[in-house]
Amino acid sequence: MNMMTQNKFSCIVIGAESLLIHCSEMILSQGHSIAAVVSDRADIIAWAQRKNLQVIAPKKGLAQRLAGIKFDWLFSLANLDIIPSAVLDMPTKGAINFHDGLLPDYAGLNTPAWALINQEIQHGISWHMIEGGVDEGDILAQSSFDITPHDTSLTLNTKCFEAALDSFPNLLEQIATNGLQRQTQSLPHRHYCALADRPASFGLIDFSKSATEISALMRGLNFGGYWNPLCVAKFAIKGQFFAVSDVTVETETTEKMASGIVVAVSETSLRVTTGSYDITLSGFADLDGKTALVHPIAAVGDSFDAPNLDDLKTLAALSAQDSEMRKRLADFTPLELPFVNASQALTDYQEKPFNVPKDVDAATVIALWASRLSGTTCFDIKLSSTPQSPLSSGWVPVRFDANTGENLGQTQADFTVNLQTASQQKSFMRDLTMRDNTLNLDKNTDLEITLHKALSGSAPLIFNLANKTLSWDKNAVDEAGLNIALTQLSALATSLQSASPDSDITQLSMLSDEDRHALLHADNQTQTNVDLSQSMHCAFEQQVKQTPDATAVVFEDKSLTYAQLNTRANQVAHVLCDLGVKAETLVGLHTARSLDLVIGAIAIHKAGGAYVPMDPTYPADRIAHFINDSQAAVIISQSDLAQDLPAHNAKLLVIDSDDRIAHAPRKNLEVQSTPDALAYLIYTSGSTGLPKGVMVQHNNVANFFAGMDARIIRTGGQDTWLAVTSLSFDISVLELFYTLARGFKVVISSDESRVMTSGSAQMQTNGGIDFSLFNWGNDDQVGDHKYQLMLDSAKFADANGFCAVWTPERHFHAFGGSFPNPAVTGAAIAAVTKNLAVRAGSIVAPLHHPARIAEEWAVVDNLTQGRTGLAIASGWQPDDFVLRPENTPPNNKPATLETITTLRKLWAGEAVAFPKKNGDMFDVITQPRPISKTLPLWVTSAGNPETWKEAGRLGANVLTHLLGQSLDEVAGKIKIYHAELRDAGYDPDDFTVTLMLHTLVGDDREVVRDMAREPMKDYLRAAAGLIKQYAWAFPAFKRPKGTKSAFDLSLDGVSDEDLEAILDFAFERYFEDAGLFGTIEDCLEKVQAIKAIGVGEIACLIDYGLSVPDVLAGLKPLAEVLRIANPDTDQNDQDYSLAALIKRHNVTHFQATPSMARMLLADDTATASLAGLKQILVGGEALPGAMVEAFNAHTNAPIENMYGPTETTIWSSTETAAPVQGLVNIGKAIANTQLYVLDAQNQPCPIGVAGELYIGGLGVT
């Protein structure tokens, strides 16, 4: 034991990588103190805050921020910033730096990459004093390690990290014992790797070099997805350049063949001759980072281009701009123009001249025009020049920022400077975005300005300042919108001619006189002759005369004809008059959704009053506010609700029990109100404070009725309207009172049925969750009944409300080995079930041709009548890839994504071209054709957040588990997944997260634990990789030095006692945290937690070694968990769900918010009821075009998008909706209504420019 005195010291730590955290933990664990943490990296800051350590921002001004802090040592830990001398002077004892190279041989930057490229056989790290020049101080400690033939810059950096952690305790001991072991560097032998240094070929592969040299270069340039500060490996063939990521040196060479010749081609690789042995290349992409297929690149016999001097000069010049261009691209802000939708490749350009006055700067007017159209003041435009070579981008970003200048002159001057700077830079290295995967240029900017006559085709809209032409891609640009915008450009240029430098750029007009007149007047010609003298109840009474015996209103099993409804309303109205109701008396209407609601509202109007909705489902304090604020003189309620009313001074009429009503006169009253009298007082939601009352007059409503007459489709007979909206929302006026004034039959949904889309027992409400069964198994024995459990459990699940059965794909191992082909096992399940979905969990896509997957699962889809689904995985066991070696990791990931895209096309019936042996392409349409129109897809994720993001971008469900991740971690990943879905234009409600859990349910938790323990341990023992993973988590088991992957870990040396302890540890983790184990009550508690994070389905893994009788016995209580977790949606003898009401009453018209519509579309039973509808009206929220498309799949009914703010009478504008991308337009103004979009100066906005909507006319309250 070292008995030397340990002195405690204080320090500050500076850095931007996780090494800082690990080293700091060692410092603190030995009792030393950290005076400050200098970093701007979020995870380091969060760690420091948890440790209650002071955090100080790095870079400029650091010395001032550290002033007053006393400390002994400064540690620079993975810090790339030059530390100012003023800071280095602060520690009382010295400053120490971690360097990822062996000094003095490898000083400077990127030394692991250079060691590989230079074919070193060893590398290492150094701890040294910060003295003299960069990396010149005395060495305190070093650690070296061998470089293997498979090392890359990524793995070598990882080795440096581990070496740093292994050697840091020795450094701490030197410091604590005042025994620094200084070793002066031999500076004459020093080699310094500068920031600007690049490989001599700049990554261009010279195939005349040896295979070893080429491999060294490529491995040195492989940073594994992290920032690559050098360049990417690439080659030229037939004048085109491609990046390549992976290389294998073969053990033989092709005889009598020159170097640089393609000698073999597979689906994913090329074998090429070199100056020595052959090499196999794979992982191809173009220099923009898009995956490139092998066959278009090269064929057998093709030769690669040798690097030429011009290319090397180009790369040398461009590399000098790396740092600046990386910053600019990191801040790249795309411009989005309203008439552009560049979702496809830009291939079909049109051209026309454009003109601006000679005394107007064309670039400035284009930028101002784009700013106004997009509604953004800061964005980037592409500036293109003649590309220097295919290795360069051919463009640079130019920033336009209207916020930097106070006026036109300053804004123009700033933009001109930016334009000049960009024109000097001209270009950047095309591979820059590949080297930094945080530079996401997938979202192209919509506008390019070019200074040369050649068309680059890198933006959908290109202004050519050299020949004054405008080019646009007709697939991406709406030409009608473009023509309107060009008229606005011309008007803006004219405005600029007369503008002074002091002009406010927001005041520059983009409207010609003709356009201004059209916006203000021509587009608002909505004058319609309307009889405004007719009150709402008079319109109803007129309809009563026309159709007295027609059914007017239905509620559940009760109905009234027009004559009966009129009579009932008359009787209540007479009583109201006796209670003092007269013109504009406010009467509260506090009834449940029922016939009484309609009778009461009409009666209030007949008595001359105005109704105030007081929905009894609202909180009591809100009802109290309505009563007090409105000062309602009378309240109508019902016998079972009246006692719930808050204290009030109003007169009360209990509409369903007051004897006066039955004895009141039955005839119409004399008209008690005038057309300009108040019809109703409705309260806002109160989102900006207390709810405010909005008053609407009868003539407002009369005009609204006239507007709806022009928009509502009639069938010629009596139409039927399903009314679902609370009276507290004014859209109920359309549902209840327009309809009764126009002869509809009105079907009223109850408060309960408004949120029950269908009465099917399969329908989930109250936060329900699906349950499915998952098979896996561990069996390498021959047996007569190997699949009996799978079939018997499927039959049970089919009869007990489970939604699906999953079977996996595994190969060459007992662990899961009973399931090499889930399509085969799925077909067997299909033969014994009628209701279940049959799913693959999962298909390892890179192991199969996509056409084969499509064909096999189309068979299953037909066998199940469209009840199938596929989870897609990229593979986790390297040995499986003997089935398709070309997709061996890392090629499995891109192969998976490509398979998903191809599989969807094949399923949809599209022809997909595949190569034959001779290289010719063959168009494939798979057979049989599936029944399902779209293939339900899951992406299988073991926990990597990037996989969850990819699933969101793909629009796929997710299949995951709790092996190696907690429920809280899954919750965070679900949020990431939902965010990606939304960003990709999908609705997260349309997708499912399925969580696989090992499952056993019984009467006693401890009995279940004992039953599961040994089978689970045997199961885990077979799952070697999983066991190895848990070994690391077990406190008594230390991870072997240098071991990084669970599959690299050998358990050969682990004693039987230690292995049993590891297995027990793993089992308890499963049982307590990662499974569905215990009693029904235990499982329901777990299910509730799982539902709360957004999981929609639990896949219960049941076959992990238990006996078949035990598994089947456990299914019965599991079915009870399913039943309790999913309350039955149809508790009544009669079904009054929305779907049932639509079918029973042959509903023709239905109005809903998009939120309610989404519920309907998510329920298969409900969507089946939509076919008979004649018109769907949607409003109250923005309507996505995707929802219109979803409706179109179930009904031919036109969909009318309705818009109107609270301050107007119900709807102000409508538009017949089409399945557009994005949101449906709000449409044209209804009768006697005007719409204006105005800017901040109350001037009309040009078409396509965002502004505030102003509404005028008879509909404004």
C-alpha cells in the first residue's frame, strides 16, 4: 500500500466531452475540490449542477469570469480551445492537458486519424504540462496501445478515452503526493498535426497504392458518424465522384490485372484491384450523403479514374474554408415560399425573363420580395457560381436579415456585403455535410440567385442575374401562385424606385392598383338578398306549416314531429311569458342533451327571450359565472339537474316536471321580438381570462342561414343531421336551428355518446390499451408438439379480446430458433383464428429480398382477410448475415430503410425494378395481391433514440421492450418519436407503440415469482448477449478492461456461483421492472403506468420455458387484466354511439371538429358507418389535408371546411376541402360577409403574404 501523504488540492476543469465528467468524478472521489467547471456542453452543465459545482462559460472573457476564484491546478480535458495565457497564469501550481496522441511524435489535432493513415502499429495518449508552445510541455504520464487492422478513427478515439481513464489515477497520485514525474519532450523529433492538414490525396483513393495503404487511409477517415475534420474517402469513376465508407482487404489478388479495375460486383459491394491485394468496397454515397446503389456506379471491367492535379488543387482551396463554411451551414436557415413545395427531385425546369428597372438592385428587390412572401425577416438564399469541380458544392449561403438595418438603405447595404462575401467564397467541399451529420440541408431553401448562365438546378426557384431570367421547377412550383408573386415583385421594384434610403421596408408596397382593388372589393362581392325580418323561431314555424308530420328531432328512443315539437315549445313559451320573459330577456338553459334542450331553446325564442347555454357538464364555478354575469332572470332546468345549480336569484322552470306546462296553451304566440333583438348570449372558453359573453341577434342568424343555404348540399328528400355539439358552442346553431328551419330530421347525441364513436366491444375508451401475445422460445430439441403452445395460446387469444399474435425471426440458435420464418408460423396461426391480427415480430429485413417478404406476407394477409402486420428489424446477431453477407453490419441499417420503402411500394401494387444477373433491370409486381390497402408496419427498436426518430420519419409504429431501458426512458423516446411524426406530417394518434413484456399472471405474486424464476434464468442463459449485458450491471462483476461490446465479453472464466448470481440479478430486474408479472392487481398497476406514457399495446411474451399447462393457465388471469384495463364501451342494451346513430337513422349530414373526426377515423367500426353520408362539415380547428384524404377512403361525401371566430355568427367562410398537403384553406366569405387580410399598418396583404384576418358584414356580432 502506498503510505505517502496525500495532499488535497483544488482545481478547475475545462472541456467539452464526457471525459471531463469521468475525470472530475475521480477528482471528487479522492476528496479534492473543483472550484469551477468551464464548459458550454449541455450534459456537462447538467452534471455540474447536480454536483452543485459552479459552471462558467468558456471562450472570450474567460479570465474575467474566473477572476477571484482561487485554485491550485487547471485540467484541460478534451478541450480544443486555446486557453488564454491570463487563465494559465491563475492556478498556483500549474496547468495540465490531456492529449490524444503520444508526444512528441504526434502533437496537434486529429492525431488518431493521422496515426492510422501513417500506418502506425501503436498509438496512445499523453498527460502533459501546459507550458511553452502547443503540446510542448513536460510529459507527466503516457499510455500506449496496439493499433489493430480493424481500427478506425472512431475506435482509436475510444481507446484513447479508455487509456485516459486508466492513466488518470496515476496522474492524480503524482499531484497529490507532490511527486510529478516530469519528462522533457524532445522537440526536434516532434511532429505537429495542424488544423489545416489533410491527407495528400484529400481522401481520393489512388488504386495504384497497396491495399494496406488504401485501407489505412479509409480507416483513418472513418469517424463513425462523429465530426470528421479531414475529409471522406472517395473515388472517381466515369467522371463521377462517390464516397465510400467500408473496406475489406482480401487475401489474394486477381492475376494479370492492372490496378483500379472492378473485378466483381454484388448488390452492395465492389471488388477492385490495387497495387497489391484486391480490396472490397461497400457503403457508397454521393458526395451529398445520399446512399448510392452499386449497379449504376460500376460494372465488372470498369476502371477507376486516377486522381488529377486539378481536383487536388480544388480540394486544397476548398478545405481552407471548412471552418467558416461549417459555421455558416450550421446556421443555415431555409426560405420557404408559399407557392413552392419541393418534396421531389428538381428535374423539369421552365424559364421566362424577369424585369426590374435598371436603377433598382435586382438582388435586393428579390430578397425583400422573398421576405415579404415568406413572412420571415431572416433566411438564407443560395448563391451559385460555376462549379469548380464535381467535388465542390457550386453554391454558398447568403444571409438576408431585415432585422439588422433600421431602414431600406442599411438593410440593402448589409445584404450587399453578404452577397459580395459569398461571391468570393463561391463554394465549399461537397462532402462537408457528410463529415458533420448535424448539418442538415435536407430542407432545401426555395430560392437561388445565380451569377452565371448555366442552370444549377439546386433550388426550385432560380433568378439568373446574368441573363435576367427566372427558372422554376414545374413539379415543385405552383405556376399560378408564381405568376401572382411575380406581379408583386414588379410592384415592389416600382416602389423601390421612388423609395429613399430612410424608407421603412415594411411600408414598401407589393400591390398594383388593380391588385389592391381586387383584394378590397372584387373578391368581397358577397351581396345577397336576405329577409332579415324573420326571427329564428319564425323560420321554424314556417317549416312546421310545410312538414307538420315529418320527424323533427330524435333523442335515443324518443322523437317528435315538427308539429309536436312546435306544440311543446309553445306550451313552455307561454309559461315563460307568465314568468316575465319578454323581448331580450336572458334565460339560462341548464338541461342535458335531450328533447328538452331543443324544446327549451325554441320556447325561449317564442317568448321573446334570448337563451344562455349553461351546459350541466361544465364545472359549477363556470355555471355560477354565467348566471351572475348574464343576470339571467329565468333558468330552465330538469328535475335531476336543478339541485346542482349554484345559488341564484333567477326564477326556475323545471321543464320535465312543471305541471303548468301541460296545461298551457298549445298555439303559436304572437311574435314577441324584433329581428334586431338578441337571440342568444354565448360565452367564450375563457382562455384569456374569465369567459366573456358574445351577443348574437336574430338578423345575424338569418344572414348566416342564407349563407348556409348556398353551402349545404340537399338530397331532395328529408335529410338527417346528426347533432353532436354542446349548445355552449355556437356551431350548435347550425346543427339544431338551421336544420329545423330547413326541414331536416335532427338526431341528438347524448353527452355520453358524443365521445363514443362506436359501440363495438373492441372499441377502446377511457384510455384503453391493446394486448397481444408474443412468441420467442428457447428450444433446440426434436418434438412432436413443438408449436402446440403457439397454436393453443393463439386460439385462446382469438376468443378473449386479444388484438394480435406475434412470431419472431431467429436463426441458428436455440434462443428463438423455433421461429426461422414468421410468415410460416403466421400462416399456421391464421388457420386457427378468426379475429386476431397475425404479425411478424420481427422480420430481419436485411436478410431477405423485399419481393420475397411482400409475397409471403401477402399470403398471410389473404389467409387472415387483411389482419396482418410486420415489425421490421435491422438484425442484431452478426452470424445471421450468412443468409445475405452483403448486408452484414454496418450495411444492415441502410438496407433496412431501403427494404421498408420498397416493401411499401410492392404492397401497394407498384412495379419495382430489380437487377438480374447480367445487370438488366426487371420490373416486379408481387403476387398474390394483399387484401390490406396499406401494410401496417412497426420498426423494432432496442432503445436507440435514432431508431425511434427514424420510425417517426417513416410513418411507422414502434415495437420495443424494457431490456436495457427503463419505463421512464421509453417515455422520453415516445416523446421524441411523436415529435418526429409531427415533423413528418403524421398524427401521432394514428400510430402505436407496442411494448413487449415477459408475462405471467397468477393468484399470488410470490408463487408467480417462483414459477418464473428457473425458466427465465434458463431462457436468459441461452440469450448469451443479454446475459453479458446484465453481467456488467451486476455489482460483483467488473467489466474486463478494453471490453466495449456485450458480445465481446467471454463468460468462460466466470465461476458457476458468479454466473448464478448474475442470472438471479437479471431475473429480478425482469420481474420487478421489465415484465408483466404477479397478480391481476399487480399487473393492472403496471398497465396503468404503461398506458400513461403513451404505449398503445402490450405484447405479452409467454413462451420462455414454462410448461404448456402453466402458460395456458396464466392466460386466463391475463385475459382478466385485459378486460379490466379496457372497460366495455356498450353498457346499455341499446347502442347510441355515433356510428350506431349514423347507421340507424341514415344520417346524411354530420358536423364535427377535426378532433372528433380523428376519433371517428381511428375506429374501424365507426368508419364503416360513414359511407352513407352526403356531406361532412368540419370546423372549429385547422383541417389537415391528410384528414380529408382519410375521409375520402371511407365515404364519397364532400367535406366542407368551415371557419369563423367567436366574434362572428358561427361560420364566416367555407371551402370544399381537397386532400391537399398541409392545411385546407378557410375558403370564401359567406353571404354579406367580407374578409380582409391586413398587415401591421392595416394595409391589404398581397396574396400569399401572412397577415391579420379582418371580418366585416352582417355576420359580425
